[in-house]
Amino acid sequence: MGHTETLTFRQATEKDTALILSLIKELAVYEKMENEVIATEATLREWLFTKPKAEVLIGETEDKAHKLLSACQ
């Protein structure tokens, strides 16, 4: 049998701001929309933690972040 990894989800914290931005930029590159990303760590910190406008869940396997899920309020 092949190796299987467990995918777990956790609520993002302010410490994840740089990771969240890197995942957004990675997706933008994949979608050929990297010039459309206007977010910065400062704006994400405000929008997600200081004056929350959205929530983020991060999917991980063995301490590696793979996915980003967002829900706007």
C-alpha cells in the first residue's frame, strides 16, 4: 500500500500572516493573475485579525501548509 498523509485544518492566527500572503501569491501565479494581488502583510493582518472581514483555515499535512480556505463575513 502507498503512503497516506492526514490532512488537518486549523484556524489561522496572526502568526500565519506571511504564510497566508505567500499562499495567495502562489495561487495568483498559478491563475496567471499575480499582477492583481494588492494585499500586503499589513492589510491582511487588519482584514483578518484587527478588523476581521474574513476567516482563514489552513490545511496541513505533517506541518506543511498546502491549502488556504477563506470565508468572508
